[in-house]
Amino acid sequence: MEENINRRIRKVLIEKMLSEVDPAEIKDDTPLIELGVGADSVATLELLVALESEFKISIDEEDINQNLLENIDSIAEYIGKRL
Amino acid sequence: MKVVPDLLRHSAKAYSEGIAVVDGQKRITYGTLLSMVQDLSSFLVSKGVGHGDRVAILLPNSLEFITSFFSVLEIGAISVPLNTAYRETELKYYISNSSPRIILTEEALKPMAEKSADKTGASVAVIRGAITDYSYCNHGVSRKTKYAVIPDDEAIYLYSTGSTGNPKCVARTHLNLIALAENHTQTVGWTEDDRILFVVPLLHTYALGNFISGIKVGATLYVLSSFNRNRVIDLIEGEAITIFPAVPFMLDVLAKTYLPKPRDFSSLKLVISAGSPLSKEVFYRYHEKFGIYPRQLYGSTETGVIAINLSKDVEVNFDSVGRPVKNVEVKIVGTDGSVVGAGEEGEIAVKSRSMVSGYKNLPRETMSVFRDGYYYTGDLGTMDREGCIRIVGRQKMFINISGNKVNPREVENQISGHSKVKEVVVFGVSDSEGNEVVKAVIVPKGDLTAKEIYEFCRGKIANFKIPSKIAFRQTIPRGPTGKVAIELLK
């Protein structure tokens, strides 16, 4: 289950934000800030709507902070609680 | 109505019990709003603010922003609204340029306001938050309600961002703002029954025009301090919002936001898109979810609202910013200076009582774009036989981040201050959703990571200016004249 969530998050990240990054570099514990994720509010909101669409859940932007967006594992933990 | 305070006084008389502002749980009538404005005016006078003095307003969209704006203008002083996303260095520029006597701010921004105002002579007053220097009817100053203000008095300083030099001060007079409100309201036909949702920052020229127009007609203004999709959706449905000024990025993410249950957005009668071009995809996607097509509006800091697309055939000409609003003249000028024919491309020039006559204290910059009573926008466009304008290009090379203008040179200057940066080029690129984002290409000295650059920029420039894409190269490609080959870096 958790592995499946991580795989789907990775897919969203690659499709929406990290198409220029080698997928092999995006591991579950890779610090996403180094890849630009969460650096600006525009890109962050785009990620949220893509995750909402993928998992059919509502995400409140007030829940989003640097810790939550630290890596794929931390995003998966948040989403797992809402499924 | 001759000066801006007349707009509020008129609505307070005509719609005294009507709701003027809704900010969270606070619902303020027009009668109370006028009283709050007069009270804050008295506080400002007690702090030494007088006619012609500048008052900086460092506040997000809020009831306090609105009371500050009107109270400053009430006493003949000049509002200088500042973006709350700005950091100390950026704020110092605007404070130094406008020399405010006082900065009105909120509790959370007080430390930064104080640091930014250090050694400038400006004091800081907190008027929003748990611990404030001012609270309504509780500051022991007697109230005066009549001040001498004339139409030619300066009312507000806005700043125009370009690709070269520092932001230029645009000093709008009371006459300019009254004309702006008249031009806009005569065109869009709003009434006291309208409910207008403000998520776009009130300090931007786009929101400012809609904001004072809303006050002029006695409409109810809903203010949100930041863009939160679910709050916007709840407000549109729960409060039956009729007017929603937005930027394309907001419309895009709202259209894509997952809604677990059907929602009723049938109250919306005008959704406005401005700040950057509206794509066909967003135009249709928004309509699919909200049942209404967004209408493009065109304006500038120098002129206020120029045109809006209120066409009945908006599906056919969604890409047009529409016809000029009432009392605004637009001409499309060719390279030889003559007006071009219908459908031909040229520079858009504007003439209106709502526009300023030049940049403050910048005669050379003024002469280059204010000529023969017109403001030359630098935008390239066409006008068809029906008078509908289309923007086809912009000459000013700033980056547009969901309505916020970013000067790439400013970001380059910031990044090049890092000891491990040998060379840097900053420009705008489209992300996978078609939105413009800031990209930096850096030639490093030794080992350097993107994380180090993010940490170096954070807190020094506004977050929306920090590049979301960073790439490293060994050299920057250049053309034969030495110009950076941006296309090879995108």
C-alpha cells in the first residue's frame, strides 16, 4: 500500500514538476527542495492539485510546509492518512 | 465626487446599513467603515501625519488595509502600499524612495518593518494582530472629520516594474482614481447588490481599480489575505459571490481542484482574468467547473483599467482583452508613429484621465513613454474593426509569476552575490502547466548545489522571485554580439 502511494507520488512529481530530472535521482528519501519542489508557491500549488487529482482527496494548502514536502516518504505519510 | 474619500462618504450615506467589508468573521457596514476610517485618520494626525505626507501600508488584503487606504487619503496624505511578500532589502528601496512618515503594518511583520525603516525617520505602527498600537475608538484622540483635499493632490504611489533600472514611482492623484472608478463602473455596471471577492492583492493596480469601484457602487467586498483554493470555493458558494477578479494561475488551479461533491457557483456573473495572458485551456477548463467564462481585462500601473472583454461572443474571442472601458482612448501605433489599420500590429498607446502624466522625479523615463498626451505601454497589440484589442507581445522583459512581476536582473544580482557563483542568467520559462516560472542557469565556482542557492535567496528576496528551476553549466552560451543565447538555456 505505502509502496504504491510512493510510486504514484513519484509519477506525479516526474510528470508535473521534474520532467528534466533523471528519474533515478528521485528516491523516496531524496530532499525535494534540492530539486526545486516547494521553492515557490506556484509550483507547490500545481503539485497539490496534481496530487488531489491522482488520489481523489482534498488537500488544504495550510497543511503544506517544508517538512511535509521534504521527500516522497513524508508526502506519502500525509496522503496515507487521508485515503 | 471629486476626491477618493467622497466615494466612501457617498456609499456610507446611501447604504449605511449595507455590508461593506467581510474579513473572516468580521462583517462591517458602510456606516461603520466610514467611522473606522475617520477614527484611524485621527490617530494618524496624532502621529504627526499631515497633508502630502506618505504613509506606507504593509498589510495583506484585510479590513485594516481598506481602512488604512481611506484614512490616509482622508487627511490628504499619500498611500504607499507595499507587498507583504517583500523582504528587508526590497522594502528598504520603497521606503527610501517614498520617505513615508509612518508604516502601518501587522504584528507578524513588525520586526521586518522596523528593520527596513531603520535610520529612515519612518515610525512603525501595528494596527492588525493581537497586540497593536492602535485599536478602533480606543486611542484617546478626538476625532476630526474635515480635511482639505483637492483632486490634483497625490493619492497613492504605485511602482512600475521594468526590465531595466529600479521600479518607477507612479503617483496617482485623486482625480486619476476618481476617473478610474468612473471609467470602470460605467463599463461593468456593478451595483450595491454585488459581492466581490478579493484574493488578488489590493495593492496591485488591477485589484485597486476593482476595489475602489466596488466601494463607489456600495458593493460588499470580501477580502482574503492569501490564495487558499478551498476558502475561495467555500466563499463563492456560501456567500453567493457575484464578481471574482483573479489571475490566470488562480483560475487554473481552481479549475483543477478536486471537489468531492457538486458545488453551486451559479451566483457568479463576472469572473475577470488579468495580469498575464489567459490560455484557451484555462478558459474552457474554468467554465467546465464553474459554469462561467472568465473575461480578460487589460490595464497598467500607469493608467489603471484600459479594456475588458464583455463580448457576448466570448467563446469566439476569448483571447481578446475587449474594447476600451468608458472614457479611455486606445490607439495602435506602427513603427513610423502613425496609427495602423484594423487588425494590424503595433504598440498600444492609451489616453485617459485615470492615467498619470509621468513617473515621479524621472523626467527621462517619462519622456520616453509619455508623449502627446498618450502613455505608450510597450505592449504590442492589434485592434479589430469592432474595437476589440488583442495583446500579441510585450516589450518589457519581466517575468510574470501569477500576476507578480519579476525583474530578472534583480534576481541575477541577488544570486551573483553568492561566493560560489561565477556567472548567472535568470529568465522566465513555462512549466508543464503552461505557467511562467523563474529559471536560473548558474556557472559555479567549485561545488554548488541548488539547495545552497535556495537558502541564500530565502529571506532576502520575495519567495515568488526565487527560481523554482536551477541548472548548472560550465559556460553561458552567447551569440556573436555577446548577447546571452537564452533559447539554448530554456
